[in-house]
Amino acid sequence: MRIVAGRFRGRALAAPPGAATRPTADRVRQALFDQLWHAPWAGRALINGATVLDAFAGTGALGLEALSRGAARVTFIERDRAALAALRANIAALKIGPEARILPADALRPPRAEAPCTLLFLDPPYGQELGPAALAALAAGGWIAPAALACLEVGRDESSPALPGWELLAERGHGAARMLILRAEQAFTTS
């Protein structure tokens, strides 16, 4: 597994052993970022200087790809110890400490955000319908900026989840995965 493009292009990423973590494949990341860069509802300006959240981060492949392509900073939320070790190793290898923040937490019960994010990646375990619950928890925690884009990876055979407050902009299958790209239709308020 490698960074596909940008300033870290070709750099290898560590992954924990076993099947507990399922990193987003290089070709899926390539297709996703190509779509984000060229879509009329996104474009390079979406990524350049973006504040990004990578929830269910695993190895951090999606957030690190965003940093490589010009994002300003990424917060990674992950709770699995083996995945956290791989994520820390990947960040150390790329020497991007100041641009990356790791929160060893559950995306379904995230801490409050310091600032909302304009681009979110969510890659929860397949088949458990965690995407809607995570988006609701992140909204309640102040993680979602007005009109933010969220890229939610689900299993190819999963039904599309109901996502109130989100507009589905695109949906594409990639092998065992399906990527949903959503735009926040409202400014999420926090209490």
C-alpha cells in the first residue's frame, strides 16, 4: 500500500497484521481523489488547504493521501491499538507531525472538535451500518463545517443508508467497496 499522488507519492504505508483493519486500496483512493479533483461540486480547491477528518482511520491512508495532495491538516480518529501503532508509524515516516493529529477515540463517541472540518473520510467496518451513527455523532461534536463533503465507504452489497441532512452527490463501486460522496445540506448545530 502506497501514497498514490502528491508530495509523498510512492511512499509505502504500514498496515497492522490480520484482518481487523481493512485499508482503502490504492486504486480506490486514486479513483476517489480523481473524482474529488475533477467533479464540478468539488475541485482541487476543496483539498488544497482543507481541514480534514479521517474517522475510523486505520492506517490513515485516506487522510495521508489528502495531506500529500495539499490538505493543511488532518485529524485521525481511531481506537484499535494495532491500527493506531501503524498510523503513528506512517505519520512518523512521513515526518508530518505538526500537520497530523491522532485522537485515540471511537468515531461513534468522538471528543469535541477544536474546529469543524471541510472534508471528512469515514471508512467504518462493513455490514454494521455505522456511517449514519458516526456522522450524527461527529455533527453533535462540532466536527462538520457548513457545506462540508463527507466520503463514506460502505460494502458493495450494503443498502444505501438513510442520511438526513446530507445530499448524495455521487456513488461509485470499487471492487468490494462502494464510496458515497455527500454534502452537508445544513449547518449542524451543537449544544
